[in-house]
Amino acid sequence: MKIAIGADHGGFELKEGLKAFITALGHTVSDVGCYSPDSVHYPEIGKKVVQAVLGNGVDRGILICGTGIGMSMMANRYKGIRAALCHDGYTARMSREHNDANVLCMGARVLGVGVAEDMVRIWLNTEFAGGRHACRIAMLEDL
């Protein structure tokens, strides 16, 4: 699977660590920034991940900022994006299984590295359950 990953300055360090982790899981990573801990505007980075997901250049996206809130708010403004702000393995799994999330958002300042890695592993390995959840996802497209 090809994964686009992006972070603002608050998520830079976690992003760097997760790139190696995702690659070790056998996936390809496309890093869209930021490339240092210098201050940046999160919507600019988030838009790059969203465009990659919507443009079918990647299978899924991961966005990281300090809390994950800004990135999730920004990403969900785009039709076709189902960004989920997750905090643990359970929410990561449910975001895929029930909501077919195509962007995982997380907060580097509220998660430890181990929890973040667990979330990413679960999120990448969980398939959408479909069934009764599919019609609900279709309803989102009509908004």
C-alpha cells in the first residue's frame, strides 16, 4: 500500500519515526512535509496529503499535528475524505472497519510513540466491513 504522510512542526518528530515504521511493515511512504521542526501552517501540509488521496496517487493518508484536531478539521472539509482523529488502537480499527477512513489523524503531543505505532499498524491492516456501514458512508457523500 502507498501511504502519504504529512505533519506540521508539532508532529514532525513523530512523522519521521512513523515513516520508518510504515516502511518496515512493507508499505511505501510518500512524505509531503514538513521537513524540519520549524513552524509551518498545518493546512498547507494537510492539503498535500488530501490531494494525494483524492488524486489516487496513494491508497491512504496520515496527518499529524500537536493534537490532531486541526488536521482532522482541515481534511474533512474535502469531499471524498473521511479523516478520523484517533487516540488508540480501538478507535483506529473502528475508523476503518465502520467508517472506511482514508486519512488517519493523530496528535503527537497527546500520544506516545508506542501507541501511535500500534494505531498505524491496526489502521493499515483493518479492512472496511461494508454491509450496513456502506450505506452510511454513501450518505456522507450527499452532504
